[in-house]
Amino acid sequence: MPSPTTITAVDVLVTSPGRNFVTLRITTADGVVGLGDATLNGRELAVAATLRDHIVPLLLGQDAHRIEDTWQFLYRSVYWRRGPVTMTAIAAVDVALWDIKAKLAGMPLYQLLGGASRSGVLAYAHASGRDVPALLDSVRQRIEEGFRAIRIQTSVPGVRTVYGVSSAPSPTGRYSYEPAKRGPLPAEEDWDSQAYLRHIPGVFETVRAEFGAELPLLHDAHHRLTPIQAARLGTDLEPYRLFWLEDVTPAENQEALRLVRQHTTTPLAIGEIFNTVWDYQTIIREQLIDYVRSSVVHAGGITGLRRILDYAAQYQVKSGMHGPTDISPVGMAAATHLSLAIHNFGIQEYMQHDPITSEVFRTSFTFTDGLLHPGEEPGLGVEYDEDAAERFPYERAYLPFARLADGTIHDW
Ligand SMILES: [Mg+2]
């Protein structure tokens, strides 16, 4: 006879309601179900295969209560440690086990993580425009929707397609920007760092003049600048007092941020492509950043991200979890529980899913007056409708890539 908490079924569920998502579902002998988000944008099937072919057989027959032991076993026994595919797979297992444990305890997950440290989780929205008047309209719309912090991205003269700029409002008026396009090959975009550096400070000057000094404003440079260019941008943006400037340099080289930091007091955020605490060792210890961008989904789950954030807390570095639509509703719920519980919470990205996504994922988290709250359902507060999911089969989709005017590949 298995114990009531023995893992008896593990399912890898792939669906595409609006975009591709991978979900792990773990079921115990007494029928308690836990969900984990295993979505890695543009490489979804690699994580699905890792789970299905290599990890599911290791979980069957194990005790669902042993979260830390399972995390250490999956991290150390693979031998080939770290990497986005492995750490996203581990995250899905970890979050599903936390969901089960909280359901067994009869409490929302944030209570198991120590209880609420605040009344709600400050969320920031995306706003963008193909020109400055369109950007101002977009900011206005997001404020009317209740957001109290806004990330702004804008087109650059002479560049055809720029990261983060929504091509047009959807027919419903809902803000949408989805860089991963369905199709056989990735889309090609273009880039010019000098044109960008000339254009952006004037955009912030206009937005500040229109919306005043108090609105928290964020901006993402999306890994495209050299350290000295990033230092220039940070310096030029200082008069506009950004909440943060994100991903100024490619994230592989932590030491690049020393040069940036030396020149500017603009707060820096980095790490959405990082997946373990080791990726942050230098930049947190040397206090080269202000916000950690890792998500629960790509950094080893609640267990993995909490390790990073506890390390960050010693250096007054706060959370700023990645949260566009490639984080599924399961991942967003996990982020909201963790953000409510930790002391060093900073801000949470919240892009809002296509309404069709809610046909598959039923959530209990709420967004009111600019704040997210995970709700009071036991566990994560998310249900997965498998019948609905089958109506949305996987479709291949890639993130774009960028070339300079002379054809050279650049960081996207
Ligand atoms: Mg980013």
C-alpha cells in the first residue's frame, strides 16, 4: 500500500491557448494534484522531453512531501548541472510539490512560505508606442487600468522593428505584445545602438513632463549595449529617475556591470535568463545590481529562487520577477505567493494573458488598484482544464533575432 502522499501519476501537458505553455501535473495516491509551470519560451518541447523522458520516471513512487530532497536529487544527480532546460524542469517539479503541500495543509501557499509581508504585490505594466504620442496614449491607458508603475518602450527612428513595441492595439483594446511568432522560422528584426542611445533620453523627458515625477517608470535595454554604451544610457537617464533600467548588457558577463555601476546611479535590474544563485555571485556580492529579474519558472522553482533572494537580501537587492505572457498562469500564481511572503520584494512584472488562456487555466489571483494578490484558495489557486487544453494544440513558435544594417547578427 502506498502512503497517501506517494506520487502515483505525473503528466506533462502541452497546450497553446494564445501561446505555447508546458505544465507539469503531479498526483498523489490520495488524489491531491499539484501544478508546475515548465514553459521555456521558444524551446518548450525541450523541457517537455526532459520531464517526460528523464524526470517523470524518477518521481513515480516518491514521497510528495520531500520538496528539498527532491530538488537536491534532481539538481545533483543529473551531473550536468544548471542550464535553462534543466532548471525549468526542476522548477516545474518544485512548484507542483509546493502546491500539493499547501493543499494538504489547507492553506494558500504564501502562508506556508511564512505568511504575508504586505497587503499586495506592486505590479508594473508594459506600455509602448510606434511614436511618442502613441506611447503617451499607451501609458495613459495602463494607468486607467489601475497600474501604478509602467515600463515604457518605443520605436527608434531608422529601426524597423524594435523589441517591446506593440504593433497595434488588439480589437478588444487589450494591450498585447508577443515576440514569439508562430511559424517555421524566427522573424528577423534590425537594430542600431547609436540611434537608440540618441533617441531614448528625449522620450523619457517627454513622458516625465506629461505624467509628473512620481510615476515609477521602467525601461528594458534587452541585452544590446556594450558596457560603455550602457554607462552612457544610465547617465543620460538620471534626470528622469527611473525605477530601474533593465538588461543593459548581455547577461553572461557579470563583470561588465562594474563599469556601468561606476558611472551611473540609475538603478539596474538583470537576470531573467539566469537560472541559479551562481549566476548572481559577483553582481550581488559587489552590489552591482538593485533588482533580481529571475522568475520562479526559470530559476529552479520556489526553492531555487528563494535561495537567490535570501542571498540578495543581505545586500539590499530586491526581487523584480520576470512576468510576461511566457510565464503561464501557474507560474504567475507561484510568483505572487512568493512575492507576498518575502521581505525583499521589489516589484512584479505583470503583462496579463490573452483572455483565451483562461479557458485552460482557472486562477484565483486578483489585480486590484495596481496590486496583485494570490487569493485564499489552498495551494497555488490554479486549476488546469485538460479538455479545454486539447482544443489548443502546440504550434511551433520562435523568439525573433536581430541583425545590424550590414547584416551582422546582434543580441536580440
Ligand atoms: Mg528583460
